[in-house]
Amino acid sequence: MLSKEGFDALGPVFAMNGWVFFGPYRRGQGLSASVGKYIGDEIAAATKTGGLASGSAKMVRLLETDHLNDQVAALTWLRTQKFVEADRTAVAGNSFGGIEAELGASTPTTIVDDAQCSQFPRANFFLSGRE
């Protein structure tokens, strides 16, 4: 399922239950295709030139820096909107989005006040790159 299809399916469900639904696109993908390189391409290039360890290290670096910073900036902006109860927010994601939800929830200035959930099947791959 593409992000847009997922957003189109999930957004109304959240809205019907009183939630604001915000579905951002990652750099280099979807509506953000022109805002940087796609993470999958960057990981593949690093893996091709330096092997699996290099690809894993690239993924960890991007997820812990650029992509986490994007998530924090988006949530910070969202919380300034008049239609959002800034002190009642939740973050969810799957795959890389799940990793970002977990990282965001564990930052020193935790970005999630109420809830965070994730599903990330790439966790073993992600964790194998951490040393």
C-alpha cells in the first residue's frame, strides 16, 4: 500500500473519532519527492559501495538525524495550529515510520505527550546496524 492510499484509508477513521490526522511524506518520496534524496536509494548506494554494514550505518544515521529532525519539526509545527490540542498528541508509524515513532518517543525532549505506537518489521535490520 502506498502512503497516499494508507493516508486516505486511515485519515477518515481518525477524524471520525475526534483526532486530527497528519500524514507526512518522507524526504524524496510522495509529495516530498523534491525535498532531498529517498532514504532507500541512499541506503542502497551505501550498501553497494561499502557492504551491509555501511548500508546499515547509513540508515541509522539518517533515521537518527535528518528524518528524526523532520518528524520533530512537523510535530512542532502541527502543535502550533489552532485546531490541534498541543498537549494531547500521538505519533504512530510502521516500517521506517515505526522506527521514527520509537526514536521520537525516546528523545530527551520527548515529542509525544500521550501516546506513541509503532510497527516496524525492519527493527532487526535497524538494530543490527547499531554498535
